[in-house]
Amino acid sequence: MNTLRLNKNIIPLSEFRASLSPLIEKLNETRDPLLLTQHGKGVAMVVDVDEFEEMRERLEVLEDIEAVRGDIAQGRVYSQEEAKARLLSRLS
């Protein structure tokens, strides 16, 4: 994901509404996320669709890693031989 550049990527919601098409075109070209503000406070992030999908994929990998860490901590691990035997027994 591209780094949020605070001096370039913060846009008031009113400006975003007024310049929607050019801002979306720029977003698609640069893939830089936009932080939308309302009354001086951040209210939403706008990201390119491809960038969003990449973020979701990275999050899924991190969630899988965390689940494996939990399994390891709980002792729910098997050697390769044990895993193969369990799999073969389920297939028979």
C-alpha cells in the first residue's frame, strides 16, 4: 500500500464531492489513498479497488498466521508423518 502523504492526500468532503471525477482518476493513476475530512476530522478513506483487494489479501494472510500461532500455543500441531497418517485415514 502506498504511504499516506498527509500534505497531499487529505481532502475535505466538500472538495471531494465537487471534484469527484478528477480525484477518482488521480486515485486510480497513483493508487495513493485519500483521507476525507468533515469539520476538520477524518471521516473516510478512499482507496483504489486493486489496492483494497491487495490489502484484504494481506489481512487474510496475517489472520491465517495468527490462527497458526494460536494452534501452536495450544499444542495443536502434528509432525508431517502424523498429519499424513490422519489425512490418509480420513480418505479411506
